[in-house]
Amino acid sequence: MEKTAKIYIAGHTGMVGSAIHRKLTKEGFSNFLLKSVEELDLRDQHAVNSFFKMEMPDYVIIAAAKVGGILANNTFKAEFLYDNLMIEANIIHASYQSKVKKLLFLGSSCIYPKFAPQPMREEYLLTGTLEPTNDAYALAKIAGIKLCETYRQQYGCNFISCMPTNLYGANDNYDLNASHVLPALIRKFHEAKIAGKPEVEIWGTGKPLREFLHVEDLADACFFLMENYNDTSTINVGSGEEISINDLAIMVKKIVGYEGDLKYDSEKPDGTPRKLLDVSKLHQLGWKHSIKLEEGIRIVYRDKFLNTHE
């Protein structure tokens, strides 16, 4: 990407989009197109088309999406499916019409089948049944991947897609009704410590295995892919390392300094039993993550809860 290029980051205020914005700024880019949800409703095709015709971006990164944890995904399926389909379809089609030089679509590791072989390789996509609690979100993301593939095949567009693993970092969502597992654990342990609660409830059995990547590492990978990757097939982005929810809870408990007990609610859903990405393809290209999980959680906890009065 040229340093003077006009870059549109869809979703620049979110956790992923803001990290990508910081990374590109650090690399010397400054000609950004940034629109808030209030300024541009990405579900509105007319509004998106008008924006692209007026601004004519050179490069596009789609980090905008309706996202949430297991409860939100399972409760608001129609919203997750509709909103994400509209957002990605509008941006990808407008990018084609505006002759964007390159586009990066960010998906999610939940696109893979619930019982996919582990670690999950890119070719396992669409080889089995999805996890029911987030199938609507996953289907929308799969559609985005296929849009990038088909626009490349039919129109010659340099549209690529990557599948990040579970993310955490600055600007994460700590709403216990909509957040993912890691920010939820951090908040639960912090509030329990402040309130002197004797125990903290953990959803599910604690047995599922999960992989986590700091969002600053993801942003670094996205910049790497925009500079170096131009293939049709999607590419996984992760740490290649996994941890059980039980061990994750113990790690967060230690970092926060909470001294009470853990109580598992097995009536709550576990979700997919294991979800580890095969990141060998990305490693072979020359990129690896640099922030270790415990170090990353310490940074997040310090910045979110110790440097504020929340």
C-alpha cells in the first residue's frame, strides 16, 4: 500500500478496527476514511454506494460487524444474520464498483464446523454442521468469504479474507450479556474482588479449549496480509496455542488477585468443545504473533480497570 493511499477502515471505532487504525498510523499512513455508525449506516446500500462514489477509497478493510458472545449470538440470530450480510455485501459490492485496489474482509473462527478436526485448516470450511449457538453469525461470515472469492473469480478483484481466532484487547466489550468469555471473566473477577464476593460463577463446565490472540497482533497480521497476501483462499490468523476455560479462569483470577472460589454452572452452554486454528499457512508466509496470553491479559486488565475508576 502506498503511504498516500486513501484507506477506508469499516468499523474503525471497534476493538479490531481501532487496532488496525493504530497500526497503520504507526506505519506512516494518514489518509484515512473514517465514518461512525451515526454518520454511515453500513446496512443501507444507497448510503454505502454514495459514500464510495464520493470518496473513492484505494484500499478497504472490513472490520465492521455485529458481534457478541454466546448469549447474544444465540438470542438475536436474525439481527446477527441480517446486519452482517448487509454490511459485508454493501461494502464488497461498492468496492468492486469503485475499483478498489485491494480489500480485506475479516471473518471469524466460528465459521468452521462444530466438530471439525483440530487444529482447523482453511479447507475444513463447509465440511460439517456449524455450532448451533452462533450459526447465524457464522453463516454471514461464510457469505462474506464467498463474496470475496467470487468477486475475485468473476471480476478479477483483489479481495482477500482472513479468519481471526478469539480476540481480546483495547476497546473490548465488557457487557456480561453480550461479551466474549475473556473480557467477561476479567470483569467478573475484578468486580468480585472489589465486592469481596466468596465465589465467581463460570459458564459451562470449564472443559472447552479456546485460542486467544491480542488484537494488536491481529492488526499487525492484517497489515502484513495487505502487503503480502493476494490469494483466493481465506487464511487463518491466530496464536496456534490453546487453553481450557478452566485454566483461563485460573489465570485471570491470579492476574486480578481474586482469592475466592470458582463455581461452574453446567446448565449454561459450553459451545464448541475445541476451537484451535491451524496457522501454519500464515507462519510459512513469515508472520507469527508476539504477545503471550498472560502478558496480554495483564496489559488489558491494567489499562481497563487499574488506570480507570470503573
